Amino acid sequence: MFAYCVDNLHDAHTAQCINYLKISHCRLALLINFHKDLLDHRRIIF
């Protein structure tokens, strides 16, 4: 698990998350950005 804040979630973040899913053989990941006042998140299913 990695934790860092960015201004916006980009496609590169999603691609990195999908690569982690492939390597770990997991099926579900939550990509969460805590930088904004409102929580920005994506649910990624592999």
C-alpha cells in the first residue's frame, strides 16, 4: 500500500494500480486521493 497526495488522479495512477493488481493477483483496488477538500476515489476491478 502506498499513500501520497496529488492534485488530481490521472490515467497513469490507474495504470499503476492495475499493474499492482496483476502482480499481487488481487481483483479489487481502491485508488483514493486525500488532497482535495472532498475525497476523490476510484474503484478498480481487474
